[in-house]
Amino acid sequence: MKLNHSVLGLAAALVTIPSLGDGAHGSNTVWTTTDGHEIVTSNGECVRAFDFASLGRDSCHEPEMVEEMAEEMPEKMIEEVVPAPEKVILSVQTHAVLINFETDSAVLGMDAKAALNKLIARTQDVEQLLSVRVVGHADTRGETAYNLDLSQHRVDSIIQYLSGYGVKTSSSFAQGEAKPVLENGEENLAASRRAEVIIKTQVKTIN
């Protein structure tokens, strides 16, 4: 094994450092310069001592260290919070109004239309309009057959008005003078000239 000329020029400055090995070959040595650098050949190998093999390797170079990759930490688990399902409650609501008429008339007055408009508003934004019922009445004056027809005309007036706002009547009855309104044993004629409008709606409530 040939040494570099520069290495031979440093021969006077060479020192030996005892190794930590204690093999049977005697004191194992690694050749270095006075400033602590290993002496290498032209091939980049350290100069070997006679018992260098007792160190367990052929060169003074440290064995290649393979750096272990740090184990990647698992990503932090993010638990998805699922909201509880909403509870839907369906309920039935009933609304009713009385519509009064003038004597011998089936014309809807301003008060009658205002009352019907409030009832129509009750049919908006509901889950379902279940039923619309109209029942017409008359007072006991006049002929029974005439009063029956008059109560039917009153029913028809209301059905037509509701229909104009998209509210369809599901049932209707003309009672005539069969159910007068009595107060203290006497008929209240103004109260008897009436029609009853009853609606039922299904309303959804979310809790």
C-alpha cells in the first residue's frame, strides 16, 4: 500500500493513540497527525496498524450510520360532531269565524270580508290545509223554504270569496232557520243571520 508524499512528509509528526480495544494482538493503534487527523492513503483509506483488524473493521472510517427516519406521528384525529336529529311535531289547529249578514241578504260586508281575510291568513305557511267547512243560517222570519235557500246563498258567497284567494272549501251545509240564536228565550235576529266558517290546518313544529 503506497502512501501519499504529503503523508510521508508528516511522518516525523505522527503520534499514536491507544484504542479502546484490548485484543490479544497487543495495543491496537490508529495513526494520526499531531493535530488529531487520521492519516489516509491515496485511496482515502486510513493507514492500518498491524492489529487494526482487532477493531472489527478494515479502516479507521466510522461505519456508515443510517439515520433512522423519525416515525411520523399520526395526524390528530378530529372527531366529527353529528348534531342530534331534529324532532318534528305535527299538530292540528282549528280556527273559526262567524260572518253576519243584513236582513234578506247574502252580500258580504266590509266586516265580513275583514274576518275572512284573517282566516285566509291562517291557511298560509302551514304543512297542510286539512279542511274548510262553511255552514249557512237564517233567522226565523219568512218561509222556511225561502230561509233555507237564503242560507245556501250565504254559503255560496263565502265559498266564492275564499276561492278567489286559493282556499278551496271541502264541505258546506245550508241550515236555514233550523238553528236560531236565542238569548233569554228570545231569538236574536241579527245573530241568527250568519254563516260559520271553520278551517283545520296541520302545522309543523321543530324542537
